[in-house]
Amino acid sequence: MAIDEQVELLKQGPQAWNTWRARYPEAAVDLSHGALRSLALEGVDLSGADLTGADLRGADLSSASLVRARLEGANLFKAIIRGADLNEADVRGVLFLQCSQLESARNWQSAYRDEDLACGAAIPGR
């Protein structure tokens, strides 16, 4: 599925997206540089997704699975990631991510992140 098609499917909401992910679990998810601003993405399965440079300003990613997702250079200005699973996610170079925001996510300590996002926990090597 092409990036534009994936963005359009994601805009249909978490249920449509998660149904597609369950049906095609091996499909590559490429949302890099995608326009995802202000989307309601609570509980979406974005595990392993390429979100490099994505515009996620104001998006609600509460309880989303971002396990092993690549978020380098993504814009998270006013994004909500409370309860999102960041296990082994790559958040290096993410724009407008703060410790208070990061610490509201699950497994944030295992995320690959910049020194300014150490937030009192060791940063895993990659």
C-alpha cells in the first residue's frame, strides 16, 4: 500500500486502521513525512511504522502501539502520547518532545532518544 493510501486509511480512524493491520500484519507501514496533524489516533497499532519526519502536531496517540517505530524528526508539538507504548521506538531528533510528555508513555526508558531526553533514565545503545 502506498504512503498516501496508508495516510488516508489512518484518517478513517483507529478501528479501520487496526482492522487493516490485523489483516495484513506483515505489511510495511510507511508514513514518513505524512500529514497526520491533529488526528485522533488513540489505540492505533503503529508498531514498526516509519514515521520519520511525520507531522503529528496535536495528534492524539494515547495508548497507541509505537513499538519499534521510527519517529526521527517527527513533529510532536502538542501531541498526546499518554499511555502509548514506546518500547524500542526511535525518538531521536523528534521535534517538541519534552520529558513530561515522554514520561507519560509506557516503556519510554527503552526508547532510543537524544541526551536532552534522558529524563533521569539511561539511554539504550543502538
